Amino acid sequence: MIGRGTYGHVYIALSVTTGETIAVKQVEMPRSFSDKEDQRIKGMISSLKAEIELLKDLDHPNIVLYLGACLDMEQHFPVSV
């Protein structure tokens, strides 16, 4: 782990496609229906979606490049990469 934020942890990883070192943000998402209905959790999901939308449009040498997001099929929520 190389960092920790409000909604998840950031890990150093190796891209199997390019061989480059990358950072991967992993976010723990709610597991139960009651968790998904919690207003704090809904706020977290909204913030995560806004972060993904913002990162997709940024293009600056001092800002980390957004590569994409994947969906954990078991949880049905995006994970930033």
C-alpha cells in the first residue's frame, strides 16, 4: 500500500499490458442492501463517481493519468485504476 484516502487504499502495481508501474485505487463498497441505502454510503458513491468523471478529463503533466475503471461483478460498483 502506498497511500490511503477517505474512500479506499492506493496500491503500487505493474500493468500486465505495458509493464509500467501504476497506482491502483481500491474502494471497499457496501455489501448489504441496508449499507447501500445508508446516506453516508450514497454520498461516498456519489463522490467516487464524481472523482472518476473529473479524472477522465484531466490532462496535465503534474497530474496522474487516469487509465480507466473496472467493475467488480460481485459488488456492481466501479473501481478506479
